[in-house]
Amino acid sequence: MLGANELMNSRVTGSEQALAALSCEVIRDRRRPKVLIGGLGMGFTLRETLAELGDDAEIIVAELVPAIIEWARGPMAEVFGTCLTDPRVSIRETDVAHLIEAGRDTYDAILLDVDNGPDGLTRKANDGLYSDAGLRAAGKALTPGGVLAVWSSGPDRDFSRRLNRSGFFVREVKVRANSRRRSGARHVIWLATKADAVPDRGSRPGPGPGYVSQKNEPTS
């Protein structure tokens, strides 16, 4: 909790899992895919990524808050299961922005579940991830055809425009927070693919750069 705001729980996990499942669809056929996850949370995105990718994957999780890592290895160990000891996983106690800024054609996918989405709630500095400069840095850190996936508690037209300006082809997907019951709030996931992944204009998903599709899709 942050005051009266619930930041996470272990009951409603559909959109966190969808963040991983939708991203892994894009990179599933790659050899030795490298994935960066921003935000450990309760591990639902991490576990879904592990389930979606093969044994040759490398998954780096950046978590800024030491207490969350301590909880994951201590009182919340039952929730996390064996995912933190999986040989494909490394946990970094750092700001995911630092890893993004240091990357050059490094990651096949960057998954951001940081704060409340592009409209920050817990930490003002998180806004930099979703700024024009932050998105350009993410584009540089991605391999050709890589995907930047961003979770949000709700829609944000300004963020979609920033993705467009930063040279991404964008698909905006609305998913249920509770995938089992098909109920609860609808969250938003942006799937932004580097524009250099598109070999010719005829294969683009829509007219011109920055195509945005608003769709309702089931979670995994």
C-alpha cells in the first residue's frame, strides 16, 4: 500500500502475466533471448516470462526497492516459488533506467511495470522512463525488432504519442486485471516495436510510423 492506494496484491494478476505473454510472442523464435524486466513486484511477470521462454533465455530483473527483494526471499517466498533461483534469472538492485541507458542493442524485450504506468504515482523520477528521452534510450537498448512493453493502470494518449515520436510501431492492448473471471478493471499494455524491424512500407501494420491499435485481447 501507498497510503490508501493498493500497489500490488497476489489475487489479481492477469495483466501482469499478460505483459510477459504478449511480449514473448514477439521474441519467441529468437535464439538466446535477453529480457529486461523493470520492477519485481510479486513476481508474476517474471514467472510468466520463464514459462514462455526456453532454457536458453536470459532474464534480468531490476528492482529499486531493497525491501521488495528481501520480502521475495523471505516472508513472500511461497508466492515467488523457485523463480528467483532459476539459472536464467538475475536480480539487480538498481534503477532499471540505469540498465536501459547503458544498453546498446542489448535486449530483445524490455518489460516495464514501474509505478502506476506512465502517470507516476510513487516516485517522480519514474516519469523519466516514459519521457521522450527515456523512450529514445529504450529504443537504443533494444535489438533490431525488439519490443518495449509497458504496463499501465489506464490509458494515456500522451504516452501513445510519445511512443510514436520515438520511432516505435505501437499496439495498445486492453486486458482484464482478473483473467480467470474476465472481470475487474481493464489495464493497458503498450507493445512498442522498433521501427527498424519493419523491412518495407507494405508490411507495416498501419499507415505511417506510430500505428496504434486499441484492442481488447484475452490474457494468457
